[in-house]
Amino acid sequence: MSTATARMRNIGISAHIDSGKTTLTERILFYCKKIHRIHEVKGKDGVGATMDSMDLERERGITIASATTNVAWGGHSVNIIDTPGHVDFTIEVERSLRVLDSAVLVLCSVGGVQSQTITVDRQLRRYNVPFMAFVNKLDRIGANPLKVRDQIAEKLGHNAVLMQMPIGLETALEGLVDLVAMKALYFDGPDGEIVRTGDIPPELLAEAAGLREKLLDAASMFSDELTEAVLEGRPTEALIRAAVRRGTIARKLVPVFIGSAYKNKGIQPLLDAVVHYLPDPAEVENKAADLDNDGAERVLVPDPAAKTCALAFKLEDGPYGQLTYIRIYQGSLRRGDELVNSRSEQKIRVGRLVRMHADAMSDIDEAPCGDIVALFGVECASGDTFCSPGLRLAMSALYVPEPVISLAVSPVDKNAGDRMAKALGRFTREDPTFRTHVDPESNQTIIQGMGELHLDVYVERMKREYRAEVRVGKPEVAYREALGRRVDFDYTHKKQTGGSGQFARVIGYLEPLAKGAYEFASEVKGGRIPREFIPSCDKGFKAVIKKGPLIGFPVIGVRAVLTDGHYHPVDSSDIAFQTAAQGAFRQVYLKSSPQILEPIMKVSVEGPSEFSGNIFGSISQRRGIIVSSVEDGTFSRVDAEVPLSEMFGYSTVLRSLTQGKAEFTMEFLRYGRVPPPVAELLKEQHLEKRTKDARK
Amino acid sequence: MTQTVKEELVKRSPLRVLDKSISGGLGKGRLGVLASRKGVGKTACLVHMASDKLIQGKPVIHVSYSSRVDYIIKWYEDIFKEIAKKPRMKGALAIYDEIIRNRVIMNFKQDGARTEQVLRSLEAMIVHGNFPAETLIVDGLDFAQVDPQDLGKFKEFAVRLGLEVWFSASLKGDEPLFNAEGTPFLLEGLMGAIDVLITLRHHADHVHFNLVKDNGKPAPKVLGLKLDPTTLLIVRAPARRSR
């Protein structure tokens, strides 16, 4: 391992909406001297926070695409990825988590653990990412960092330990007590850039001692040396730090830091903590599938001299062409190096290598193992792995959920059409959860994504960044169809039209498949169907389930089994068997009492308890099922399962029901059966649409 | 098929013994209490009782004052898995996803939640949330902080909305915990509002159920039930004479 790698941190900053994550990032950039002035997210100066590089983000006050940036702090190089908070963009969060070694979870000291915090925590768990917490907004009315620490322990089940305590709270916030050094910290100067240490105010000494004891208790679990030192009454700062670091990296301890980014308090100690407690790239184990060895898992070695393995995790189209963000897991990257894309097997040469800072960049010649940098002009998709020639590895595929909602978009004129095509091309390369296709029947362009807001943002970006004016249809839910029960088929396809005819007979059954979309099996014996035609049947089934006979949506959960059949030595062909399989499916599908399935969303609503009744009512009116409600004093959270089709416009409804005081998040949960009356309605609509299309 | 599974589950449930012992079940507008020391199995019993109602298609609200929601969900899954392991109950797991939709979990933080507020939220769930609950399970309420008026409010609420309510009461402190009638000292002042009282007590290697009060009348008897220490299910036991 090189010293460069040991002095590197790759961190993500994850949080609930509005917990002040972008403001925090802005301050970090400022104190690390990357920017020379501070801009607020919804800044009056019209510049906006530096990390939100897109106009739209500035306008809406939210962060959409994660920009990565590099800063230097205390002799360490820190790569920061600013992640979006909305669930609709979770793919971005998940992608960042995949390439980061650790995270800072930002919480609001008033709101505490909120629904989105829980989602992010689950993601951190899934990718085994160590993290520390930063309780922000201590200047706000009702700030209570101790309560937030308790919530991290109770609601998220983490061993959370306060590393600092506040001196004053809300408007009286003056500074912090560092519980490791047992010193008071104040932040002087117009932008809090001067950190002044002092003695702990006498009236806080007793509380500080109590909290320090808890910290020592928790930290001792990870170091015998510290335990001994505590018993002797001489724990040193270095021993405490080492123990906390060990616990944090093992994900068995969550150190909790506090402050107010807006008031410029507590940021420098947080940066120190990133260096002290979060792992360097070599301390995190990463694996890849070895394609030369049947996809066997292989641990990557963080050795700069080893052959290179790097992951392209984000693409961006900038004014200079396509920018590819890449994380180096093994070996290092130099200008002029040759790399092979493991998926496409295309060779590329590393031309320009740059380090990114929000909108600006600096050219570099070399990047060590563990670093995150960007390449120029590389053709690839996000998720592709690049290796040195002779090595064929694939970093585990990123989990990409299927889109649940679609929208028809049509350009207002031909110019707009060209621009729209360009925009869509870029968006789909950047975001795997965003898809687009042209519907062959209506000839309309359909865009698909993870939610209303997700698609809204892309429509906006088309208008703004590409000047592509488009008309937008009504959002449509991605329904699915499914077999009701096992049905047998016996179908003969026969056609005699002069010349050579077509003949194929297929016998077998279709049955519901509990997991997965489609499976095919052949039990045909004795060459009743020649071997070369078996895949033709598979192909036929695959084609026919793309558009279900009920309402024209894909049929999922189908297991097609071929047991017998018949062929003709002259008239049987690939196409004849494909057609026969399709005919067989159509023949029996409706007899299986097929069902229509709809996406069910996991919805989480948070708001003041006084509105519980309204929230319960709004969910029950939407065919929702309330799973639980948690009431904590005057605040409550309702978790429910609601069909996506009922969730359109919910944000407006919720706002008016709760005087704008409640908010909700949702994510795809599963496909569920549509109740019979709704199913009938959908079938009617489908029939109407078909007759209308036929008339055209 | 699922219908027969449900019928079988209901018929074979050891809880039918309980129904019989307390003159046909708890009933609407009544309050029942399961009392024991911590860790004896009250939550398991309540979850088993709630599952029995759910299988009968009767909606249940599970109120919890302490546990996290995911722990409670886990309790139901575990109890149901155990039920499904019993002979001839193989189909039970297949109906789990369906019956569980009739359960809502409501979690309150003990120190912030006053009885009025809890009842207000419950009413909101039943009325505005359109959730036709018949049974209320209240787990983890600290009876040391409950006064007769609080319980009176629960009683009034149960009568007005036609609910049967099962509470768990945790007993703490040094022996003796029970008076001569077998009523826990903790609950002595509250007996006016309690219709059915069952205490769980360790006896040799198992836990058995003492019926202390049955629909308003003192009825000291040991029920023909015990708690299986490995599965934490309520199971049948040969009835004994009262002590």
C-alpha cells in the first residue's frame, strides 16, 4: 500500500432532504480553500451552492446529480460525493455508495431520524459502508442533539456515541466541547474560519465528564490498551482515536459529531474526524468477478503496482464531451495507459486525466489506487469495468431497479425532436433507471423512470439544457400480467401457400413462476421436435409475453415447459416453431384466469401527529394498507403500501391536508394483484385504445 | 383451499380452550389483562392471540409502547412460522401475506404519550383510516403509571367503538407480587375496569395460565393451557385443579 492511498478518504455525504447537506458541503469546500466565498443553496446572490452545478438544482433548492469533488485537509486527500436526498433518485445514491469507502450521515437536530435517513441507513448497510453521523442545524429552534443520538441508537439500531457536546443551543449556540481532548472549541472570524480552543465552561464540566465516560466505555470495547489506560485513569487522545476508528470501520460504532453548517460551527472538527476515524481505501475490501475464471469472486489488492482494475460509475456530458467518473480499485492510472472495457472488450487509451471539483477541474498525470478521477472522451456505459490488458474482471453489477412509471413525450417541432433525441441519449447513458423507447403502435416516444418527480426533472432538463420543447402525456403505470394457474397446451401451426409450407406442433404446459420473469424448459424426448427447433420455441414464448393479451403489458412469472410435439421433415422451420409457441400461448393464456399486477409502493409519510387522521384517511382512500404508525411526541410517521397508480398528485393533496407540514417518500416495493373492479376498467380502456388505434 | 386452512387453524387453535374458559371469549367493550414478570412470554401470547383473530379475518390493531416496529413484525412472522410447523398446518404460511394485511401496528413512545392522545390516534386510524378493528392488543403499557381514570378511558373507548382490548402488564419488584386472590398488587386499584385477568406463572419447567377474574367475577382456576418454552406458542395442557 502506498502512502498516497493511506492519506486518502473517499466519502459520501448522505442525508434526508433539507438536513443541510449541500450547505455542509459548501462549507467544507470553503474551509479547504476550494472556493473563496460561501453561497447558500437558495442564495440571494443568485450563484447558488457550488456543488449544485445544474440550473434546475439551483432553482428548486435540491441536489440531483452527484458531483464529485476533491479537497485537501490535514495532509489528506478527500474525495467527496454529494449525493441527492430524494428517493426518486436513489440510483444515484446507491451508485455513489458503491464507490465510496465511508460516509457522513447528516441529520437535522430537530427532525432527527426521518424516513429518508432510514432508507440511506439501509443502503449503507447493504454495501457495508462504515459511517459517522453529523447532527446539523444546532442553531434551529428545538435542536436536541442528545435526542438525535438516542434515535440513531433506537430507530437505526446503531451503537451511537457522542464525540462532542454543544455549548449553548438554538440562537445561543456558541461552540462545542470536544469530548476526546476535553476542550471547548469556538469558531471566530466572519466565516468561522478561525478555530479557537479554550477551557470547558465550568457549568458544563459535569455533563461533559458524564458524556466522556460513555464515550470511553463504548470505545474501550475495541481496544484492550484503552481499557487498561482508562482503569489507570490515563486514557490518551491517541488511544481513544484509535479505538473509535477501529469500531467505526468495523461498523460497530457510530461516532456522532454536531454543529451548524449554516452558522459555520463544527465543520473543521468534522473534517478532522473524517481523517481520524474513516477508513482509507486500502482498509476496505473490494471484490470483483474474474471473467477468465468463470466469474469466481476475487479480492482486489490495493497495490499501486498491481494490474489496474477500475469502475466507471458515472457519465456526464459536459461542454467538452463525455466525462467518465472512474474509481480505481487496484493498480494505478497514468496518462497514456491502455485499458480494456471488460464488457465490450474495447480497448481505450487514457488521454486526459482530471480531478474534479464541482464545475471546475484540474489535469493530472497519474492517479493512485483508491482514487476517484475523471476521464475524457471514453465511450462506455455506467457500471463498466476497465482493466489493464490481460486482466478480465467485472466489478459486481450495480443493482438497477425496473422503472415503474412511464410518460409519453412528443416534441413540438422537428428541431425540438432532434434536440430531444440528443437529450434522451445522454440521460439514458447517465442514469440506468431512466429508459426510453418508441412505442411501435402509437409511434410516440415513451420515457420511463422511478417516479413522477424523476420524470419531471428530466422533462425540465430537456427544456432547459437542450431547449427541447416537448408536450407531455399523462403518466402511466407499468402494469404487468401474470398467469393465474397451470394450463396445458397442444397447438399445431400449419400453413400451405404454394411453395414450401410451414408446420410445427407443440405440446406442453405453462405455469406460474414464483420468482423471476420467465423460464423455459424442454422435456421433449426421442427427437419428437428436432434439437435445433427447441430454442425457436423459447424465442417464440419470449416474444409473445412481451405484450400480454389482457391489457398489452408484459406477462411476468411464466414457466413454459415443452413436453412433446411434432415436426415435418420439409415444412418445419425456425419460424414455424416460433409461431407455434406464440399460438400455443395465446390459445391457453386466457384460460388460466390471468391477473393484472400493479406496482405497489412503500410509502412513508411524516408529519405532526395532529394530522394523523388526515394522513390515515388519504392512504385508505388510495387503496393503501397502513402497515404501521409510529408516534414520538408530537411527530409521527406512517408506513404504508399503496398502489403507484393512486399516488399521482399525492404531494399536492398531502400538502393541503396538512398545511404543508407533512412530507412523504416512496419507493418500489413489489408487484401486487389489481382488485377485480380496477382490472375490469383497465381491460376496457385497453380495448378502447385498440379499437381507436385500429380505426386510425 | 385457503378457506379450509383457515378453518382448520381456527378450529385447532389452543386458544379455543381460552374462549371456553372465559365464557365464550373476551367480547366487545371489554378489557383483558395478561400479567406476569418480564420475560415470561406476554408478548408472544398477545401475538399468538392476535394471529388467531387475523386468521378469522378479524382486523387487529397492535399498539406497542416500547418495541420497534420491525421487532413486532418479526414477532408475528416467528409465531406464524411456529404455527405452520404444527401437524396439518402446512398451508398456514401461504395465507400469511393475506391475513397480515388486517394488522396495523401503532407505536407510541411511553414518555410522550398520554392516554387521550393514544386514543385520539387510535380513533383516527379506525374512523379516518377506515380500519374496522375488532381487537386491540396493547403491549408494553407501564401499569405503574396508569391510574383508574386512564383505564376508564380505555374502557369507554372500547365500548363506544365495539372493541375487545388485551393488555400486557409487566410486574416488577420483590416477592410477593400477588395478593391472596392471585391479583397482582400492581393491578389491585385498577380491577374495577378489568373484565378478565390472567396471570402467567412459572411452574417447574413451564409457564401456566391462571385465570384470576372472568368477566367481572373472581374465578380462580388454572387454565388447560401452557406456554411452550421453545416455540413460545400457547399449547394445550391437561387442566389442573386450582391451588
